[in-house]
Amino acid sequence: MKKDSSEKCVCRVDRCGCAHGGGLWPRKKRQPRAAQNCALGDLKWTPIFKGCDLATVAGDPSAEGAPFVVRLRCADGAKIPAHWHPTDENATVLKGIFLVGMGEAFDETKLTAMNVGNFAMMPKEMRHFGMAKGETIVQVHGTGPFKVNWVNPSDVQPPDAPAAATAKPKP
């Protein structure tokens, strides 16, 4: 039986070695998206746990397979308990010093300082934790959905958690 070679699938390989197939069917042209600018003062910050707020810069972090950009703003000394994400997390420090460590539990001896401009990529499912030194802003980007899975949910203090009561000295 003779094969018909009139239909061909054309592929190209980019600089990273990834193959991109043209396929046999015509592709729909994607409409170009409009440029998006976001001023720092326009961000809508939402408290997520004690000492830290989150703001969406671009995209929808909850959308499956969609790109997103969020910012995490933490007060000096705020601790981020051990957690993991189902997708890769890409983080760049924009302000302050962000201390990050790897492991199943928060451990200050494992923290490494990330200064302004430093970048880190946490592969999906890697357990990690953090702490802010000075007011800190970290920009996170990736592909959704962006979810936080706490290793020990009881370590997470809600944003409105009352401060621990201190015993008053007796007169």
C-alpha cells in the first residue's frame, strides 16, 4: 500500500529545544490583547494572613492554564508558614528583604536572604516558607491556578487574629 505524502505536519524547534507543531488544520488567529499598565497606587490589597496582603496585578490567578501576576506585601517580621503550590512559583523581590527556606516546617536556621531584584523559582509541590525583613513586596508570576496548600494549616494566623494577651503585673 502506497502512503499519500501530500499532507505534511511542519514543526519548528525553538532555542530552548521545544517543538512547536503547525498541525494539519488551519489555526485560528488570536486577537492581540491590549497593553496593560498598573500603577502601584491602583492595586487592591487583600489581607490573606497575619502581616501579609495580596494584590492581583494582571490575569486571573485562579484560572486554569492562564498567566497571572500577583504581589505579596508583608510587614516587618511577618512569617509565612510552610506551604506548597500545585504549579511552579516565580518570585522577584521588589522591596525589602525576603527570607526564604525549604522544608516541611518553618525553621529560621534554614532562611536565605533575597534582596531587591533577586529571583527564585520554586518547582511545583516544593515545600517552602518565608519571612519579611522590613516592609517587603514580592512579585509572583506563573500559570494558574495559583493555590496555597499549607503543610500545617494550624500554623496560619488569620489577618484579624488578636494579639496574644499579656498578663498584667499585680500591684
